[in-house]
Amino acid sequence: MELYQPIGVKPLVYSKDFLNKIICGDCAQMMSFIPENVIDLVVTSPPYDSLRDYNGYNFGFENIAKELFRIIKKGGVIVWIVGDAVINGSETGTSFKQSLFFKKIGLNIHDTMVYAKTNVPFPSLRRYNQSFEYMFVFSKGTPKTFNPIKDRINKTAGMIEENKIRKKDGTIKKSGKLRVTQEVGLRHNIWYYTPGGNNSATDRFARHHPAIFPEKLAEDHILSWSNEGDLVLDPMCGSGTTCKMAKLHNRRFIGVDISEEYCKIAQERIRIGFQYETMHRL
């Protein structure tokens, strides 16, 4: 797997230089080489509110959002994992500003999901401790793919129940149709993970990146919103979590990051980490 350098060092050609590659460069510039309507799924966690130092790099949100809208397919999905800093006693609201901008340029806010963290250190002394980030699911029209994860244990499993609908006036209307409650139901839109170096990644060298999100989180979104052979993009791929999990599940991928250090971590993680995971899943 070759590491490509920013514009000016060598010309880039899609798809030879992009598919199943980690590309080092400004993500908005790199995405400008990608044709319209080719990406099936984006899973990314952008830097926000200077909560981490990503080697001193910044990013221009609006240009990135517009490029994502251009290159994603009709029916494609963008999973945007983001939170808010607290500055001078007030949350910034950056997450909602970004969400509304995506809507303004033509995407649907398909779902506002929550990534709930089961282990949150450094509790606040002035408010309840913040233990989650948003996972906005944007779509270009109606999502073409939804493979729902079914792992929520039903307490009424095996019982016969009647379908009911709550009307606008608050009353409940019975449908007259009976159903047997299944053992497991669809997962709700609050997903629980345990982050941290020992939990987020199986590859120890990936922990040189300051903010790894859990491999399982990326995996669950990839399985939910894409199919085998689909093209998955992470335009700010950091340590390569999304790309690694995409490859593991037989998706094509494109990873972009402006930091050469992080690109090299992502490269090595995909090469070695994928071999490790494959061996242990046999």
C-alpha cells in the first residue's frame, strides 16, 4: 500500500490513486479529485472545538461538507461523529451548527444518534459529567441501505401481543393483529461503547493518535449502512479505524488525512491489524 503525498508532489488520478489507499493531504483538496456520486458511505469523526491537538492542523468545515455532498451517491449516508466543548461555562453548539449546515446544502438529517461512553474519567465539578457524543446520520435522499443490528433483548420474548398505534390525541388504537415478540429486537439509536487505548483498538501502535474512536463503533455503522463491495470514505481518517473495519468487512475504502504521521499509522494498522483480525476470526 503506497502513501500518496499532497497536490504538487505528483498528480493524482482516480481511481488508481484512491481506491483502497491512504492519501496524505488536505481532505477538501483530495476530495476534489473524486468524481460526483461515487461514495456509498462516509464514517468520520472530525476534529472539533480544539478538544485535541491533531499535530496543530485545522480544517475548513464548510468546504469539506460541500465536497462530501458532491461525491456521495444518491441514497448514500454520512455518519458524522462530533461533540461540543464547554467554553466559559457554555457548550459551543458546534455539533448542531454543523448538522444544520449539512441540511442547508441538501442532505437529510436521517437520525441523530448518540455514542454513549461507559467509562468517563475526569468528572466535572460544576455539572453532570458529559458522557456522550453525537452521531449524526445524514443521507442524500432516502438511504439505499439499512441492515439493522438486532441485539436488544426483549423482556417480553415469546409473548403474544397486539399491535398498537398511538394517535395524535394520545389515545391508543389497537390494530387487531397479533404477533409473537421475538427474542431480540432492533437496537435503539443510543449505542454504548467503552473507549480508551485498551478498548478502542487492538493495534497498540494506533494509540499514538490522540483520539481513536472504537473499532466496534465504526464496524457497526459500516454493517448498518453499506453492503459488501461498497465504497467507504473517511476524509479525516486519523489512525485508520474506519478504513481498517471497511476492509475487514469486504468494503472498498478511501482514507485521507493531512498528517503524514497519522497516515503512516493508518497504513501500518490496515496492513498488520487486518492480518491480526483475520487470523483471530478464522
